Amino acid sequence: MTSSKKTTDKSTTSSSSSNYAIVETSGSQFWLEANRYYELDRINADIDEIITLDKVLLLNDEKGITLGKPYIDGAKVEVKVIAHRRGPKIIVYKMRPKKKTRRKNGHRQELTRVMVQSIKTAANKVSATKGKVAAPKVQTKKEAKGSKTVNKAKEPSKVKTPKTKGTATT
């Protein structure tokens, strides 16, 4: 008998390593992947309308992970409204023992089902003169120390002394 070992490459089997974005919408944060549908709180939009979500907190793509402070500039997630639905009914039952007080209330959350169309990153700005990508200026520690401005203390202004009451000259 021969034993065979199956080896799997973690990078190919992990589906969570594909493109995804963490987006803030409806007062919550959602982990969104392309070509999947999600249920968000009710959004005022028509069915088959495409909505752009621009509050992207984190973005993972082939370049790596990008973290916003608090949001990523220029990153967008486009979602298409599929349907408007209502969530499951939640029953809220309150009672006070020995008081004959009972209250039964129900709630159904209004939801919008959306399909993620695309996750877009910020387009690199191209310099018009050289045709190269403009890189942001990074300041080194030495430059930062040399560029500190010293606030000179202002001369103390004349301090007004309060007038004293009580001794009146006549």
C-alpha cells in the first residue's frame, strides 16, 4: 500500500483573498465582494438602479490591502438594487409579573437587496508635462525636524487692573 499526501495551495483555495471592500452604509459596516448580493437597510432607490457607495474603509485587491483614514479617496463600490424586501418578524413581548400588564409588539425591518457590480479603486493621476504618474511627496524625518516653525512668544500686553470700589474721593 502506498500513501499519497494531498497538498493544497492556500492562496488558490482561499476565496476570501479575492477582491473585497469594507464599506460603511446605513449606519453599519459591510464586507462586500463582487458578484454577490447583500441585504442593506432600506435605500431610497428604484429597482435596477445602480448606486455608488463611496465610504470605503478598507480595500483588498491584487495590489494589496489599502486602509483609509477614515475613508479611501476615490475608491467606489457600485451596487445594483435587486429588490425591496422586509426582514423576518421579530416579536417583542413585555410583561410585569403580578401586575396584569402585558404588551406584545412586532417589528419587521425594511431591507433592500443589492448586487455588487464592481469595486473600483482611485485612478492614478497622470502628470500632464511628463506623462508619468505623480507620486505623493514624502517628508523624511530630517526634513520634518528642520521645517518646524518656532512660535515666538509675544510680548505680554498691558494687563488691565480692575478698579477698586469703596474709596470715593469727595
